[in-house]
Amino acid sequence: MGKQIIISVGREFGSGGHEIAERLAKHYDIPLYDKEIFDHIEENESINAEVAQFFDEKPVGPLFYPILLDGGNLPLEQKVANHIFNFIREKGNVEKKSFVIVGRCAEYVLRDNPNMISLFILGDEASKVERVMKKYDLDEKAAKSRMRKEDKMRKTYHNFYADGKWGDSRSYDVCVNSSTLGVDSTIEALITYIDNAMKQL
């Protein structure tokens, strides 16, 4: 791919956002960074990959807010977030690499990069519950509980670091309900949008 293209994918839990990101990366033959990001971070930073994964997309507890404002030691959640944000900036703004990135406030971190297209994938509750039940072998009650927990954590994490609100359409180029068309047709529609957007770069 000659031009740089960065596709950031925010997602509700159970919306199929990761699958969509994975298939977009395959379609454009560019790297996908989700959990894969930790292998690269451990190679270049003084932080253990397992520790980074444990604190990944974890919001900083409110008890730490005064410490942060006073400039004291950062909590581990924020140290991990800073490592990830630096990695994203390096790939996008320094190395000018093309890639797909899932979550992690990427649409905010790379907000000044004109080659980024930001997506947010949502879904109807029934469709998301069905997907979560199947993927994680959970009953309906457990699936709904997992969805609420994961989305609350992602929202709190995102809104702590980013100016725009998590899932707010004004923060993204495209917000799409994957339940309306299904994952396959949603991907086709996104590819059409991305291809047209790339012509304008």
C-alpha cells in the first residue's frame, strides 16, 4: 500500500468490532494491533507484556486523581496507557506506518493525523448477547453482565484520556450498527467508505 492509512476501531463489547478490525486488516494487507501490541511494547519498553495486558484499557481509580494532579508517581494503569499511546504515535506519526488499531483511544491519540479513519462499531443488545454467549460459553444473564462490565470499563478508560466521549458519533468518522446489516455486509460498507476516503488523502 503506497499511501499511509490508519483505521482505528472503537467497539461495544459483543458488537463484532474485533472481527471487523481483523478482516479490514486482512483486506488491506496491513498489521492489526490489538493484543498484538504487547509483543512490540515489550521489545522496546521496560514493561512486562503480561503486566501490560493485565492493565490494558483499565481505567485509573478515582483515588489516584489527586496524585495525578499533584504530579506524583503514576499508577500502573496510566503507565501502561502511556506506553501504548507512545507506541501508537510512533507507528502513526513517526514511522508513518499503515495499520488497524482496536480501541485504546487511537482516534484521539492520532487526531492530528490526516490519514486516519476512525470507526465505532455498536450493536443491538440481542445480537451482542447472542455473540457473547456463543464466544465465551456463557448463559444469557452472565453474557449481559459481562457486556455491562466491559463497556463500562472501556467508557471510563476512554473518557479519562480522550476529549471526545466514548461512542459519541461526533468523535468518529463512522459509527455503524453491525446488527443492522450483519458483520459481512457491514465490512463491505466500511470498505467502500474507506476506499472513497483514501482517494481524498
